[in-house]
Amino acid sequence: MKKNMITGPDLNWPLMKSNITRADLDAVIEYLSQDDPILTHSKQTQAFEQEWSDWLGTQYSVFINSGASANLLTMAALKHTRGPGEVIVPPLTWVSDIAAVLQNGLTPVFVDINRRTLSMDNAQVLKKLTPDTRAVFITHILGYNALTQELLDELQRRNIPLIEDVCESYGATFNGRKLGTFGLMSNFSFYYAHHMSTIEGGMVCTNDRDLYEIVRMLRSHGMVREATSNEIKRSYVEKHPDLNPDFIFAFPGYNVRPTEVGAVIGRSQLKRLDENNKIRIKNLDLFLSNLNPAKYQTDFATEESCNYAFTLVLKEPDIVLRDNVECTLRKHGVEFRRGTSGGGNQLRQPYLRKIVGDEYRNYPRVDHIHFYGWYIGNYPGLEQDKILALCGLLNEL
């Protein structure tokens, strides 16, 4: 009976099962049951920001309404402090990373990926550094660390900031230190399919006090009153005596504020993040160790990784095997996304084709992922029997 359930037509394997637990809902109900609870960002948001900083290991965190907004504010803060120029970005990432660069008038510069990390090839990054480089905006793809000591040392030598997108990889480390603590700024997403959720939500983290204040202001229309520094507030009031101190706009900012409800959920979820991440790590190891290495790539850089999704990539280009893989996944009820993070090679997307034309042809490694790579769900409640059953099905193809 058990065998039929595992190898039958439906493994019932979505990309993500809701990670909102009864405890999370009870925390929300308790908060909303107060007399006249505040709903927009306030003390719960402040508490979540501090608890997240403590967990991550940074001095400052700013809770925002999405990971995409975190990308946007990070690039806006970079533009306001470093001026226009080039930002080195990966062709395999979520659209908002590259969109944030473009939306802030910065110029994206692309490099191909490292096949083991799926992030940028750091050797190519080093070759493309120029006096116009304002930052390297790295994405830690689907839980894999993208950093090397050589990259960190060279960026420090040249005084070029590193910006880390850790939306898909929080909990992963490099040399025992959490990703998101190496860059000048880092971004996180709490979208429901990620390691933990605030339903929608994101975070910008930094150890730089000035950037922290800028991001806080950018989050709320660019208003100076959102700064925590009395010195900053006093400076603007003194320079602009004709303005109401409550309505001084230092930047052309945004309204990407979070809610208190999201912060309540985030605080509740953060309590079990580490334990859930341990399960995800074991799941990925079980998956990769049981795939046929003659057909599928199994040598990903899993050291210190923390993956919310399984990476399934053909070892060699094979259209027939690719189509058989997708047919098998659909037949057995396993949800997937081809191209892995962001749907594959962003340079093939219409918004970039208008700018860079056919440049996608220069990036063969990301193109392989685009056509012959997928990700499928990995979450704490995923049964190990299902993982082994899927590996068996894939190995038979």
C-alpha cells in the first residue's frame, strides 16, 4: 500500500506548502485582539528588525513590504551615496535585482555563472571591474554561497562595495559566517515560498549607520522624520527653516512600508527558522546524493548552503531527456520551475532585449540552466520517502 502511494501518479509535491502555523496565527490574533492595535509599522516592526539583526549578525535592519522593494531601496541608497555608474549583476537572478539597477539610472554589467553555485563567476567579475564600477550586486542563488575570499579581498582593495541578495539563501554561510553580513548592504525576502514568511515582506541590512538612516527615509517617502538620528533631523530643520519639520522630504522616496501584522508573523517564524533550515539541508543532501550523476548535476557547492528549493540540472544538453523530465514531474504531481531562479537567463527577457539586444548569446552557462535546469520545492514537511521516490523516477529516464 505504501509503495503505491509513493510511486503512484500523484506525489502531491507543490513548490511550497504554507509555513504559516497555528502559533503564527495565534500571535496575530492576540495582537489584533488588543484595544485599538496599530497596523502600520510601529513597535512590532522595530522589535522584528532588532531580532533579525541579532539573528543575522548586523547592526541595522529595515523591514520593508517585499524583497523586491529591498532591492529597490538598496540600489537607491547606492545611487544617492556613490553616484551613477555600473553595477555588476548576474544573468540568473530575480527580475527585481536588475530592474532596481535600471530604475535607479545605473548601468547593469553582466557576467556568466559558476555552474556549481549558479551565481556569478567571480573570476569574470574581477575582469569586469572598472573605475566606473559602483558595486557588485551578487545573488546567492537558491541557497548556495556565491562568495570567495579572492573576490572579497579585491573588492576591499579597490573600495568597491559588495551588495548581497540573500532572498533565497538565508541561513547559508561562508567560512562560518552568515551570508548577508559581508556586503555593504544585504537584502532578504519573506515571500511565502522562502525560508520563512511574513506573507509578503523584505529586509535591508547594513552595518553602516548613514545608509541605515537613508534606507529608513527612502522607505517612507523620503521623509526626514523617519530617521532615528536627531542630528540628521536637526540638520535638515536648520537648513530648511521654511518647511514644517514634520514634512521635510530629503529624497524622492517610496512608500514601501511594512505592516505590524507582518512583523508579528515574522517574529513568530524566526523562532523556528534554524531548526527548519537544518531539515532543508538534510533534504537537499538526500536528493542530490540519490540522483544519477551520469544524467544530472550533483556536484553543487553544498558546503554551508541552505536551500529552500532543490536544484535539478541535466549534466549535458539533451532535449529528449529534458522533455521526459518535465513529463514525469507533471505526471507525478511535482510542481517545478524551469530555468531555476527567475525563470533562467534574464538577458533573454523582453525588458533587457530592448537594452542589450542579443547579448544573451555570450553566456552559455546560464543558457544551459535556462533550458535544462529546474527547481522544485524543499520544505520542512517534505517526506523523505517522496524524495527517494522522485530520485528513482528521474534515474529511470
